[in-house]
Amino acid sequence: MATTYIHVNQHVLKKNLKHGTAEPMITIKNGKTNVYCHEVEINGPSRVVSSSSDKPLLSCGPRVVIATESPVTPIVRAS
């Protein structure tokens, strides 16, 4: 099973704060697939990984991610 990466999208976080909105700001990346949600349930072992250099962990820019090979369940709250 491929590794799934979970991180907070800082651009959406800042946009939500600026405009008082509640768009999903958590990104679940699995291969080339992205799922956006408000919460995520990790159904098994996972680890928090931080970049020890000035290079982001993923091409989209996060410096800290949750990495797991366990199944995950995205949760999107109604607006």
C-alpha cells in the first residue's frame, strides 16, 4: 500500500481566517489524488514527519505532514 500524507493547507487556512469562511483545509494526498476535508480519521499506525532542511516534504510545500500506510477516512462538515 502506498503512503498517504496528510497536511494543513496554509493558503486555505489564511483565506478562511481573512474571509470568515470554513472551507476544508486538510489535504489528504495519496499518489496523485488529493482529498480535502475538515477532519481525518486514521485507522491504524501513523507518524508525524517534519522537514529537517529548507526543502518541503512534498511539492505542494508542507514542512510537517502525517504519514500513514493505514486506511484514512475524510470527514467534511456541512457549511
